[in-house]
Amino acid sequence: MANTTKSAKYVYQFGNRKADGNGSMKPLLGGKGANLAEMTRIGLPVPPGFTITTEVCTYYYDNKRTYPKALQPQVEAGIRQMEKIMGTKFGDAKAMPLLVAVRSGARDSMPGMMDTILNLGLNDQSVLALAKATKNDRFAWDCYRRFIQMYGDVVMGVQKAPHEDHEPFETVIGELKEERYHDHDLEDTRLSTEDLKELVGRFKKLIKQRTGKEFPNDPWDQLKGAVGAVFGSWMNDRAIVYRRKYGIPQEWGTAVNVQAMVFGNTGDNSGSGVAFTRDPATGEKVFYGEFLINAQGEDVVAGVRTPEPVQKLPSHLPAAYKELENIRKTLETHFKDMQDFEFTIQDGKVFMLQTRNGKRTGLAAVRIACEMVKEKVIDWKTAVNRVPAEQLEQVLAPIFDRTALKNTKVIAKGLPAGPGAATGQIYFNADRAVQAAEKKEKVLLVRIETSPEDLRGMIAAEGILTARGGVSSHAALVARQMGKVCVCGASALHIDYNKRTLEVGGQTFKEGDFLSINGTSGEVYAGEVRTAASEVVQVLIERSLKSKDSQTYQYYAQLMDWCVKATRLLVRTNADTPEQTANAVAFGASGIGLCRTEHMFFEGDRIDAMREMILAETTDSRKNALAKLLPYQREDFTGIFKALKGLPATIRFLDPPLHEFLPHDNAAQSQLAEKLNVSVEKVSKRVHDLHEFNPMLGHRGCRLGIAYPEISEMQARAIFEAAAEVQKEGLKAKPEIMIPLVGFPKELQLQLEIVHRVAEEVAKEKKTKFNYLVGTMIEIPRACVVADDIAKDAQFFSFGTNDLTQTTLGMSRDDSGSFLPAYQEAEIVKKNPFASIDQGGVGKLMQTAVELGRKTRPDIKLGICGEHGGDPESVKFCHTLGLTYVSCSPFRVPVARLAAAQAALKDEAVKTKK
Ligand code: PEP
Ligand code: MG
């Protein structure tokens, strides 16, 4: 609950090199507010203003959308202070008025997710004073129409209805352009003062029509409305979607920043821009950004006009460019990270409106981290923490196959806004893109200009393509952060929302047609283009590229080397073939954490022998089928041991939920009958007999080996014969045999006897010795609570968190997709518990099992092999539990390694603090 005493400080002022707050106060002042204070303190040119704290936001929602009493006088004092510094009066009707910008600012930046109001304080009188003071009628009326437009949209709610493709205010502008110039696409800068005055009138009429209310004339009323709208926007749909996606707690709330306006739209000596201290797409150390002459900041980020690259600024405003170059250096030295900043140039003078750590692609994150260490800006530990583990996946993302591209025509070129290669069916509206993605189509979201409302469509799409807008438009930033491939500002595209067509160079594409986009080069191609592996994959896996020829690989390798220095938790892999194993080893896996032996039988004829085994009615016929399976298994295990080069392999005994393996349709049943030389009726009857109502809780896991010990016997034999074969060649094999779905200690004991007996037999036959372990999966709640008993026999535990989640939550792994989205929507679960460990429930059971297991066997080896082993948050949780390793799919290994290193560094930092 927010502090609501009268003496509480709700407003923090900044201006004239002094600030009440500073950069470390993000929880209270939000990211924007804290950094405005910090920039003011270090002497950067920041227009004065104040920040209303996030505590007020909490109060607002706790108290039926009202404010603490002490707020109003503090706001008034804030305005007075701004008036003093600027030498102007708020909403003055006689002389140059003080106008303000009102912006949101959460603790973590949420680009474009919340609302902003500029030029507040203008009304029918002060607009005349502004015109007089600036001797610029056009400018004053342009500010006024922009203000009404933003205020009408954000505060009064005049917005696009679901059936409309354009904002209502933009529609009014378009109509006026059409009427007066017969050119719907006329640039806004070409509208005359008269046009702007006309727009002000029409906008007010539109507001009255849609809301029944007059536009407020009093600046203080305007300010109250704007502050309320910013706090209100914390709960708008796109802010909620964004928070859910990035796990930002609702309780944080947003701050509100009120800042004196400076103007980038006073003429050709003015402008606005957004820039990065390094290239956010590639990480290269270059001044990167874009600007628009004679425009306000919103024009740059909204993507309505396509801006120019910042490198062109010297030819317009050389002094301002030089100052910005200096600011760029100051920012990096002070904040010690790549910054993303907004600036405005008013009549040649530069003002800083915001700075924050810049969002970047995975590729850029790795490069910037490595280069900043080289430049001695940060140390290697900071570098490891700078790359979000999830983002590392982008470095391994596919690119277009070069040979396939040769036969493909570039149909348009836009700005490269999010790297990678994407191919998909085009959709012109976010909702339809979502629907298509739900039908498992690969989707490209194609829009004239992207806007934050498109978020759901962007999440669903493989890639995003726009005809207008720059690389720093809000939506482009968000696309990059999500790792979505994005090309924007491809101006050759003519998109018709009504006809649902895209026309370019004489070719017309309909909704549902395929296009491909290259978010690294900005190119757009017709049709589907084959994608190829990333450079890291080409070096490590395909070996088609030399490491010295790939800078990307070198940065990746540097980062992974640092991870090795930091990590305590090992990363193994879930692999069922020698090829998958080799890939994972190349990515740095320290062994196999799960080899699902039943997966070895999906291929070719193997499935028939597997089915024959499952359908067998007598021990003899089962043994017969098993004899066919043995050589396959032995061969696979040999390959896997070789690929592991002496690293351990956790091999799990068969765990086939029967429904996955039985032939269900008539054709498959008769095919099998023919192969087995039995009647279809017989096969079909047996399938019928074996039918289970709950196959996931049925005859699977160790239950199979208990009912039919000959199955376990065959598997143990295959494993040890393969080990003997490999050892004969002078290589090492370290099998760790794992029994699935154990709940009772006796289940494990029975299987254990078989393993040890067969090991002894094979050792004798082959005149060799084996270095092996036998352990169990911990994947049902009973196993967790009797783990002390189970540990008497198990040399290791591996948490099967897929089944453990299924059985703990009583939610079917296979069916949860139908209701989990509703659960996430209602925030019953923050994340999908099958993707990220439910730490409060499943996690507690894991902890119990760890503690009990260690009580019996202090040095017990502990791992996890459910899908959660590749989820950074779950990896960090496993580190906290003190597990020995996590195991995940081969391509997730680098992600898990990075997450494990970060967890270790966090631990170290906490211990050092103590
Ligand atoms: C598990 O249950 O987490 C597991 C790894 O086994 P499977 O997914 O094969 O059931
Ligand atoms: Mg399982």
C-alpha cells in the first residue's frame, strides 16, 4: 500500500542541473523519470519538469481512481518551478506560454505500450500567444492540432473502432488533404495554417460527436485529465499484454513525467530524433539513429513519415550533430551500457528528452557485451549478465539459404529492423494474423505502418513487414526485443486494407500468399524462400564456415568461455540420435541427460517391431519382437557413445504411452497385420484390448518393465553390448541407466536387479568391465515424498518435470492447450507451467525430493530432463536447488549455459554482499 501521509513526497522535480531524484530510483520514479533526473545531474541539456511517483499510481488503483490530497499542491509547485526556469507561464494567453509534455514511465521501459500527450496547455487563447511569441502561425496551429489529436485519442478515447483500419483523426486529415489537394498522401508539413485551423475545428467536432463532450479549454483541467489518462493506460489492453509477455508485475505501476515542451517543429532549424549509441541490430559501434527535420518526436516513433538516418544530420544542422556526438559518448561513459535516447533540436539547440538502456537483438547484445569488455567499460561478469539468455537463441536463428536466394527476386527493400529470415503467408490485420497462426500457418504480418495495437499479431507472426515507419518506430523496437524478423518502411509496397491486397512493381499479392523477408538486409522476396542455419551453426554444426571467418561466432565463443568460468550447474542434452548428440556436444553439452529410447523406434521399419512387441500376447512372441529391436538399439547406443566421446549418457528404459505407438486406423492396422502375418481382426482386437482411457496414467514407464521384465532385459543388454563394443575400440562409455515413472521403491529395486544381472552377464561374455550408474526419474509426486527411500537404491535422480507438472497440477500435458491460455489471461498462472517450472507447486515438490534424496545419499547426482531444462528461469531455479545439471534440446544448450552462468554470478554477488 502506498504511503499516503500528508508529508509524503509524490513529486520529484528536475531542471537547471539539479534534481530531487537520480538514476537509481527507477522503482519510485520509473525508468524515464529516474534517467531524466540523472541526465540533469550530469549536466546534459534536459528541459525542466517533474515526476509523479509510481506510489501515486498504486494509490490511484487502491482508492477507486482517486489521488492523495497532498498531490495537487506538489504538482502546482512543480509547475511554478518550471515556469521560473523557463521564464514563461503555464497556458499564458498573452505571452509565450509554458506548454508541457505528459508521459508515462514504468520501471522497465515498455516501448509504445502507454500513452503520451504533447503541447498540453494550449487552448483557443494561448495558441494565439504562441503564434505571436514565435512569430510562427503555422507552427502554433500545428502544435494545437497535434495536442487536440493526442488528447482526443488518449484522454477522451476517440480511437479506431475494431472494424476501422485508420485512426479517426487520421481519417479527418486524409479527407481534408483529398478535398483541398486531391492528394491523400500529401506530407503533413505541406498543410497550410488555414488547413491546420480547419483541422482544429474539425477535430473538436469529431470529439464532440464521438464523446458528447467539449474539448477542455482550461490548462489545469487538461493536466488533470492527462495525468489520469497516463495512470489509466497502465491497465489498457496493450500494456497488459506487454506486461504478461515480459513478466512485469502489475503492482509496479507507472510514474507520470510532466516536462516543459521544447519544439522540433518550429522550422527547418529544428527537428526530432531517436538514436542509439551503437547499432541495436548488429551491435556495431556506430552512431545509429534517425531524425526528421521540422517535426515533433512522436512523428519519428509513430512511423507516419519515414525519417532520415542520423548520418545525414550534419548536412542540415552540423553544430547540433557535433553536440549529439559528444552526448553519445557522455551517455555511454556514464551509464556504461548502450543507450537509446530521444532528442529534440529547437532552433539549432539540442535537448535531451529521454535515455534508457537500448533494446537490442541477440546478435547485438553479444557483440556489445564483448566489445565493452575489450573497451574496459565493463568486466566479463557484467558482460555475461548483459545478454538475456532467451535472446541468445536469436544468434542461432536461421538465415536464408544463399543458393535459394539466388533464384529469388527482390520485390522491395525496406529498413532492416529485426534480423533473421522469415517466410510466411501474409495477413494485413493483427486479428486475422492471430487466427491464421492458430491454424498453424506461418504468418507474416504486413501493415502500412505498425502500431502498438498490433502486438498480438506480432507475437503470432514469424515476421513483420511495413510500408512506412523507421527502425526505431515503437513496433520495430518491440519486434526486435521479441526476436521477430522485421522489415519496415518498404515504401514500394501499396497495401490496400479494404481489398486485402499488396501491390508492388506491377505484381499483386493477396492475403494468404507467401512472401519472405530478410530482417538483416531489409529485402522482401516473393514466395517462400528456404532458410539456412546461422553462422554459429554453420561453424559448429555444419562445419561449412571457418571460425576465423565469422565474427559472430567469435563473439559467441567468447561469451561461452566466460560462462564456463562462472558456471556451477552443468548443461546436458535431451538427444535420441548420434547426430543430435553431436550437435549438442558442439554447443557445449556435458553429456546426455535424457535419451528417450522409444523415440528410436519412430523411424522406418522399426515402428513395426515396436508395435509387434507392444501387441504381443505371449512372452515368446514378445521375446521374438524384442530380438528384432535389440540390434537397432545396440547400433544407436554405439553411435551415441561415440558422439559423446566419453561424456555420460543417461539412457531411459522404454516409456511409451501406448496410444502413441498403436496403429489406430484401418489402413495402418491391415498393413501391420500383413507384415506380422496375422489377421487384421487379431490386430484390431488387440489394439482394442490395449485401449486406455488415460494413456498418460496407464501402462507406461517402469510399469511396462515390471509386467514384462524381458523388455528391460533386452534394453540393458543393448546398452552394455554397445558399451563393450565402444570400449573394445579404446573409447569410453558411461551409461547411466534411468528407470521412468517410479513411485514405489520396489519398482526401482525390481528393475535394478535386472540391470545389474545383465551387466554382469555381458561383462563376462565380452570380458570387460562397465562404469555405469542406475538411477530413476522423479516425475510423480509420490516419488518426491518418498525420495529418501528411493535414494537407497537410486544413484541419481532426474526430474521429469513434464510428467511431474502433469501429475502435480492434474493437468494433462496433451490437453492443457485448450484451457491454459484462459488461465494465463486470468493470471491464475503467470507462465505456462509446462514451459516454465511452477515454482510454488512443482518446485516445492522438487525441493522436498532434493532434501530427502540427499539425506539418504549426500552425494546423489541430481538433474532435470523435462522441457523446463531449456527455460532460463527454470534453469536459474534448478541452480538454486543445487542440481548437478539441467538437460535440454541441443539448440537450447547455449541458452541454458548462459542462464546457468548468470545464476552462478547472481549467487556470487549475493554472497559477496553478505
Ligand atoms: C518428463 O516427464 O519430464 C520427461 C522428461 O519424460 P517424458 O517427457 O518422456 O515423459
Ligand atoms: Mg515423463
